Amino acid sequence: MKLRILSDAEDDLIEAFHFYEGQQATFGHDFLDHLDQEVLHLPSVCGIHSKQFGYHRALVRTRFPFAIYYTYDTDSLYIHAVFDCRKDPKEIADRMGN
């Protein structure tokens, strides 16, 4: 299964990286390492996560409270967004099209 991180999700990751690097040196890299592990695991478990806003939502179970919104088909898994769970739920709903 191919893993495709869409441009909006890439932007989310870059924004989060810069936020965490601004908090303390290396936090941004720690964040990306944790997310990388979660993302690489997704193809083996895709579809088991509950849906929210029409997308599957995988919660990252690390010190970084993020959710990965994705869809999949027989060939590919598409990551549409990576949100900080502390964001205003309305902002997430607006972005995801609801």
C-alpha cells in the first residue's frame, strides 16, 4: 500500500515542527520522529479508526497530542490532515469541510 501525504497535511507537519522547535531545540525533530512511527504503522491498521468528518482519525499516542485524518483505497492511504488535538474543534470542522 502506498502512503501519500497530501499537501495540506505536509503544511500541518511543517507548522507543528516549527512550533515545537520554537519551544525547545530538538522538540521539532522529536515530534517528527513520533509522527513518522505512527504514519508508517497506519497502512497495517488502516480502517480500524473511527470516522470523524468523513475521514478516519488516528490519535497519536505520544506526548504530542495529534490526530491524523486519512482515507484509503485498495492501493493507497491518503493523509489529509494532521491536527493538534488542542485546537478549537470548530477550526478542525471548518477545515475538514463540515
